Amino acid sequence: GAVVSQHPSRVICKSGTSVKIECRSLDFQATTMFWYRQFPKQSLMLMATSNEGSKATYEQGVEKDKFLINHASLTLSTLTVTSAHPEDSSFYICSAQEPAMGQFFGPGTRLTVL
Amino acid sequence: LAKTTQPISMDSYEGQEVNITCSHNNIATNDYITWYQQFPSQGPRFIIQGYKTKVTNEVASLFIPADRKSSTLSLPRVSLSDTAVYYCLVASYNTDKLIFGTGTRLQVFP
């Protein structure tokens, strides 16, 4: 149990385009999901907290208009990187809060912006 | 949120026991301690979680002293496949966001 999936696993896009990443909790409902970004050889950096049915809470320094988060159901949160640029290239990881067991992470999405 | 401090890296050989200690001096009463393992280009994987004393599962043990200001992850008889980054995190159960520290990069040699 407590499986979290992400789609796509990797994406390559041109500069200026928008990319949507999905995070799903497969066997539990998650009112809260989190989005992280990880650059090579660095730790995970929390970007935002996604709450089902309400606006996401962004960490300091993360542009909410750049990284749009939608948590429309108890099993799905999406992160859209708008007008992506090469500096947005990174590994994006989501996690979902399982009520009785804690946080579980997705496998990550590798974004490369050309 | 409690800040954690871990060694940046550790080396070991196959078959040895590895102990990674994490300091969390500002841990709050309702905080739990959780350890995750991360391989390159993968999401973190839950290893073990505890509140006090000792917790053991099929892959690791977690030792937490009475003052809870530190914790030690113990990996018995490591293999090459245990080469990874190990993160210690402290947060309130079921409510808090997780703030990752540097983690400990464990390298296991044959």
C-alpha cells in the first residue's frame, strides 16, 4: 500500500512552453500533497504544499504564477511549469500524506528544457 | 520545524554494519523521526520511523535516546545496493511538511 505515481517520468520541452506533471496516490486518499524540486547532487527542496479543494501554499522564493498547482481530487495533484526555461530543468518529486502511515514519495519527473 | 544535522558522507564495505547518526536538538514533543533512502533519479523511499527508544523492521533499526535530540539509523550487513543517500527528517506526524537536510551519502565498497 501507500503507492504514489508520477506522470510523465521524464519530459523534454522547448523553452517557452508549459509542462504539466501529475502526481497520484494510487491506493489511498491524500488531502495534502507536496511538491519538491531537486537539482543534481543536492537535497530535495520543498516548493509548495498542495491542499485538496483549496489554494496551494508556496515556500518562500517559489513563484506561484510560474508553478501552478491544482489539487482537484483526493488522489490527484498537478504541477504546471509555465513558460519553462532551461533553468527550470530539474527533477520534480511529489509526495502524498497517507493519514495513518505518513508521507510517501513519487518516483520523480525529470524535466529538461531546451 | 526541527533542523537536522547528519554527516555528509560515509564509506563502508559489504557485510559491515553501518550506523548513521542524526542530530535534532530542537525536536518538539509531538515530532516523529523518519528516515528515507534515495537512489539517483528516484524519489525517496521510506525506511523507518520512530518516536522513542528502539524500532526495528526488516531492513533497519532506529535508536532514539531518552532526550530524543539525536537518532541513529543502523543498517545491518550492508551490500553494494545500499549505496544511496539517507535522509533523517523530523516532523509532526500527519501534519507537517518535510524539510530535507543535506542527507548522508553512503558508499558501500566490495
